[in-house]
Amino acid sequence: MNTFFVKHRLTSCTVDKELIAGIENFIVNEAKEYLSSVEVNGEAIGLDAPVEELLHIIIQSKSGSDKLSSIADYIDPFLPDDVHTVIIDFNSYKNAFLNIRVVFHSSFSEHPVIEISMHGENLRETAANFVSGINALVNKKRNNNHWFHNRTLLLSILFVYTLWNIMNFFMINFSQGSGPAVVYNNILYNFLFALLTVWIIFSIFMRPYITFKTRRQGIITLGYSVFSLIYLLMVIVLFYTNFNKQ
């Protein structure tokens, strides 16, 4: 029997009970349809347990782990404050091999993924349907945190800044028209970049790629928004005042 494996990276999003329940229901319904269509030696397979019992939700936190048959069994509307991983795991091994694993991490070194392993026919098409459906649910909870974890974007900003400083160096040292104003503006713009860098570094830690909906995260998000607004206003006032003096 053919075997197929696919691993797909998910976008940055906010993970809450609604998202977990949506993925859970989608996997159960699609797996039920798929497994009912699989035949072994020309005969339909039989399952040892209802499809719903083949799925588990694992919530890992610093204080311990919960393994649930359904997210509906988790009473609290918020996830634990110290949660760091949520795993939605579906396994059917005995008669028809189908393993679907959706993992959400708060780690900076790992990204959320869908992993699918399966035996049977039309494997690519079936796996693509699972990936597409889960992707659609995740995209409904998508956030903009991925901008702060985009290495290409951050390196591009650094490259432009370095190139700009090289140009200014030659302008200040070799241009006859350069004077104190040019030097002052160069220092001012470098200070602006330093402020921007501090805010980006702060944002990387305050806005992880995956955000879990917890009570503490709500407070952190509000604090970050207030801080960013005050920070932006300070920068605007600082540079508006300096440019008016020139």
C-alpha cells in the first residue's frame, strides 16, 4: 500500500478554543469520510473505536499537561497563562494508517505545522484537502506578528541602513557642500534608526509568532499597544521639535 507524508508550515495566528474546536471538528469529519472509503483487499475497513475517540487535544504548559478527548472538555474559556504548546493529534493505525498532527508552539525556534502521514489511494489529493481546510481555519485567526519574525525583511532593513550610512560617510567626508547641518541630520537619523531597532526588538518578544489566548496575554497585548502608541508619539514630538529648530 502506498505511503505519503507531508509537513506544512502555518502562518502566525492567535490560538483560542474556537480555533482548536474548528480544527478538531474538521479533522474528525474529513477523517470519517476518508476512512469510510478505504478498502483493504476489496473490503471496507472496520475501526476499533469511533473516529471521534481517535483524536486528542494536548495542552502543554509549564505547570503540566492536559490530554483531552475534545477541547469541549476544557471548561475555562481561556487557555492556561503558562501554555507553550497545543497539539491536535489524530491517529488511526490498526486498519487504515492515518496520522494528522497540528502543532502550535510559542517557541521562537519552531513554527506551527501540520504533519500528515497516511496509507491508501489518492494520497496527495486527500492530504491537500486536509491541509487546505486547516489552513483556511487558521487564516481566520491570522495576526500580523509574522512581520516581526521575518528574517528577510529585518535583514533588508539592516542592509538599507548600512548602505545609507556608507553614502552619508562619503558625502560628509568628500563633498564640498557638507557642513554641520549634514552631520547633525546624520546623527538624528541614526538616532531614529536606533529607536526603531529598540521597538522592533521589544516587539519580537512581546508579539511571538504564535499567540495563545490567555488572560495574561490580553493584559500583555493591551500594555504593548499603549507602550507603542506612547513611544510613537515621543518619536514624532522629538523629531518635529528638532526639525523646527533647523
